[in-house]
Amino acid sequence: MDIMELIDKIEEVIANATKVPLSNKVLVDQEEIFQLIDNLREAVPAEIKEARWIIRQKQQQLEEAQKEAQRIIAEAKEKSQRLASESEIVKEAKRQAQEIIENARAKEREIRNAAEDYADEMLANLEANLGKMLATVQRGRERLQSKITPRE
């Protein structure tokens, strides 16, 4: 028997099976169905089995080819990144050097401004103290002068 005849026979067994009352189910002879399934398996031509094997082989080859392609792509990306990275390293080094110089100049300005502010504050304090001392000296002299009256 060929495959289609066996499938028709299985359908016929199911169609002619005893129906279970009040349901959509049927009772079939389990041994008969299993025998038909075994016959169906035997009827599957060797070419179909071989075709399945060939398909599996082709799928394996395709998977291997995809893995190899991914490996080659990853390797190429890594190489291009390494080459780009080398030029990027130089660019980054120059950028960092410029940044360091700018930071040093900014720090120098900041320190100079802070030193000038400190010196100005100290001189202002000194000026204020000297002004107070001068005022004290002047008052002292004035008192002294007012006490020393010309003797006649």
C-alpha cells in the first residue's frame, strides 16, 4: 500500500468506528490503528528519509556558514575598531593634552587672582590700621599741644 491509501484507510476506520452516545467521540480498535500507523511508517519511501537527512545536513552547513560569516564580520569589526582606535588614541591624547594646558592656565589665573585679592585685602587692613594709628597719633599730639600752653 502507498501512503495515501494508508491515510484513506485510517480515515475509513475512524469514520466507521462506533460513536460514543451524546458526544463527538468514537471508539476505534487501537491495535488496528497502530498497525496502520506502522504500515504508514514503512511506506515512507527511502527517498523521503534521505531528503530529510539532506535537509538536516544543509541546515547544519548553513548554520556553520552563518557562524563563520559572523566570526569574519566580528574579526573585521575588531580590526577596523583597532585601526580607528589607534588614530583615536592620538586624537584623544592631543585633546587631553590641550585640556591639561587649559586647566593649568585656568588654575594659574585663579591662583594669581586669589593672591592679588589676598594682597589687596592685607593692604586694605594695613591702610585701615595705619589710618587709625595716624588718627590716634594726631589726637595724642593735639592733646599734648593743648596741654602745653605757651608760657609767657
